[in-house]
Amino acid sequence: MLFFNFFTYAFLIDRWQSLNVRTLDIRDRLEDTGTEWRQLLMDLQEIIDWIARADQELTLQQPIGGDLESVQNQNEMHQVTIL
């Protein structure tokens, strides 16, 4: 009976260590994925902010048209905004 218990105990310890390793691996992958998602969300927020600023700027420049000089000035402003 003692022989059986020793191997059972050793098996349980080995299994427990294996589960701990897998758990740590899963945790690390989840943390890495969380970091990537946070970075993606920050990048998307920067794009949204840029679009909002560009939209405001374009709204202030309306209406488009008029004389040739006004159209050329608006075109130059748009080129700067895009870059």
C-alpha cells in the first residue's frame, strides 16, 4: 500500500507541476494579448482624434469654391492636413 501511495503522490506532484507550467504559459499569453489590444485601442483613438480635428478644420474652410486663389489656398491646406 505504501508503494502505491508513493507513486500516486509522485504522479500527483508531477501533474500539479505540469498544470502550473501550463497555467503560467496561458497567463503570459493573455497578458501579451492584453498589451497588444491596449496598443491597438490607443492607435485607433489617435486616428479617431485626427479625423475629428481634420473634420473640424475642413468644416471651418467651407464652402469650397469661390475664386481660383481661394480654391488653391484650400487645396494647399488640405495637402498639409493630409500629410
